Amino acid sequence: MAPSSRKERAAEARASTSKPSPAPAPAPAVQVQRRPVGGGRWTSRRISFYASRAFFLLIILQIPLFRVPCRAGTCTTPIQVTSSQLVSNEIFPPSVVKALLFPGAIASNLTKSMTFPRWNDLFDIYNLTEAKTASAVIDLQRLEILAGSYFCAAGALVGVINPGRMTLFGTLLVIWGLVKEALFGKPVNSDPTQSVHVYPTILIALICAFLSITYNVKKTVRNSQSVSITKPLQSSAKSKLK
């Protein structure tokens, strides 16, 4: 009986080794949740995008920001100040100046009389027909407002593609020119139409110009870290030379 029992045990051992081992249980699948880049958050780039567009609408639709005497009589927007200079100096063709004035003329006519302005009547509407013969002393007395209007108009157009600091610089120049006119200017003019006046909308323009600038926080942090690392190396090098 002993040999048969040994054979049975050997057969059982062979059968147990020939059976396939059970496959291990599959590991649970790891679900990766992807967060949308900047989705739902007011990042610096998004704020700059909307602020530059709002500043563009303020300038191109000629929302009154101030009231100052100019070659065209009285100007209330940077576009009007810039257009009076472009017409008087003949820097650009009249069609370019009319293209700058046309959106604001449409908005003004639609809000006042629900009419559409004519292209050929734009210079008559803004009193630019006699801007060439007007005295340049009026604008030379307010160089800050003139230069700021140039920067505001150019920055609004360029800011649609690439927002920058030009709009903020121009707005600050205009505000400084108005403050300078109020503090160090001549006595108040008796004619209210010829006096300098500031509208509250200029604060909206200043806020939009400030928010249109993008700030790269990561780049600033990297620059500060690199500066802090290089300073000990410079000091150690000097100590070795000593």
C-alpha cells in the first residue's frame, strides 16, 4: 500500500502544479480630473482683456471725459483733440481722421436724434473745417492734454490686439494736464463753454487703463529668487579675492 500511496501523492502534486494559478484582481482605475485652465476664475489676463476692450469703447465711441478749448472750439474726448491736431497739421489723409470720428458720430446721433450721420458732413459736425486756420497757442498751452490724448487714442487701438501701458500713461497725462490747468491756470473763464471741466467718466477710463496691464507674478517671483541666489555668490567671490 505504501507504493500506491506514494504514486497517488505524486499524482496529486503534479495535478496541483498543472492547474493555472488564479489571476490577480485588476487594480482600480485611477480617474484623473482635468481642471480647465483659468475656467471660472478672473485671472490677470482675462481682466486685462475686458478692461482694454472697455477702454477702447470709451475712446472710440467718444464718451465725454473732459471739456477743454481746442482748435475745433471745444473738445470733450481724446479722439476730438487728436483729430483737430491731425487735420490742422495734415499728418494723415482726411479719410483716416473721418474713420476715427465716424463711430462716435454714429453713437451720438443715434442717442440724440436717431439719425445716421453722413460721411461727408463729419468735419462740419465737429467744426474741423476751419481747424487749419485756428491758432496753435490754444493747444500749446495744454501740451499734457494734447500728448495724453495722442497716447489714449493710440493705446486704445493697439490695446485691442496687445494691451500695454500706453493707455495708462496717456490717461495720467490727461489728468495731470487737467489738474495743472485747475491749479496753475488763468482765472476762471466767464464763458462756461470755454472753461475746463472734468467728467466723472474719466475715473472709469483710469480704472480700465490700470486694469488693462497684465502682471506676470511667476516671472516676478523667479526674478526675485534668482537675485537672492546670486548675491551670496558675488559676496563669496569678493571675499576669496581679498
